[in-house]
Amino acid sequence: MTNPQERKQQERQARRRRIQAAAREVFAERGYAKASIEHIAKQAGLSVGAIYLYFRSKEDLYVSLLEETLAHLDTELASRRAEVDVGERLSATFDRLLTWAGEDVEGTRILRLLSQPGVRPQLSDEVVTEVGAGMTRLREHVGAAIADGIHAGVYRDINAGEVADLLWALFLGNLDAAETRTNLELPAHPAADAARGALALIEGSLKLAPAFAKRAA
């Protein structure tokens, strides 16, 4: 049986999710630039003041929509790590991130918003903590795939965290490159394929020569 404090917290989380669900619909219909807190409040059946009890700004609410997406990706990548052979684990992890980027354009736009100057004051500590932790977990999945390869003798003994940082930067740079081409109306370019090619080069430099790999095993 829940106590009054637990019920209050559950009610708060339920209303927060209700606001986020309304925001998803409004942002999908109007786009980020043309959406307003007033539109979201109307969609949620709440007052504007009620929205601000949960989110500091439109930016705060927009970024919070990444929370659920990052949680799902975290769970999926954890499953892939358990299911995929260690030699294929890094490419499978990175490929899932690239696939997500191609499928969830709005989600990747939110991710890029976080790199904009001046955005931090618009974000609440709650949203920053949740989204920051989610992004960290994704990057850690990349690092874990590399560490697994090192322990299995597939990769040479290197700093898995540093390589994970490099690949995370490659992933974010791929998003920026794709958005830039879209904004400038440049011809379509298979940015994800280029990122996969870059991964192949990086992973190739990590792998031990067959004789050494056999010896390490």
C-alpha cells in the first residue's frame, strides 16, 4: 500500500507524462519553432501555469521528450550486447545508433539542440540529469562493446573510454553533417554510410592480427 507521499509522486509523474504526450503531438503537428506552451497546455487540457510547474520552458519540455527514447535505446543496446557475438558487438551497437538517427529525426534534433549556446539556463536540473544520464549510458554501451573485444582478445589493449568518446563524437558529427546538408538543400548524401565506413576504419585499427588474436585467446 502506498503512502500519501508516494501517491503524490506517482500523480506528479503521471501528469508529467501527460504533458509530454501532449507536447509530442503538438511538436509533430506544428514543429518546434511554431509550437508554444499555450498550444501544449490546450492539448493536455491544463492551464499554462500548470505546465510551468513541471517544465521551466518550451526548450525544457522539448528536451525532456528524449528521456523515454534514451531509456528504450539503453534497454535495447543492453539486450544486443548479451545476444551479439563479441566480434560483432561494436558494429551492432553503432549501427543501432545510426538507424535510430535515421528513423527519429525529431529525436536527433533535440539531441543537437543541447549543443546550442545558451540552452542550459532554459533547462531544469531534473531534465538535464535524466537526459544527461541517458546519453552517458548510450556512450557507455559503445565503450562496453570495445572493452568486451579487448577482454576477448579481438582488439588490442587500448583505452576503451577514449575510443568510445571518439565514436560518440563521430555519431554526433554525422547528425550535424546530415542536418547541414538538409538546411542548405544540398544533394542527399548517405551520411550514415560514411559513418559506418569510418567505424570500419577505426575498428580495423583496433583489431589484433590473426596470429596475435589466436595467441591472446
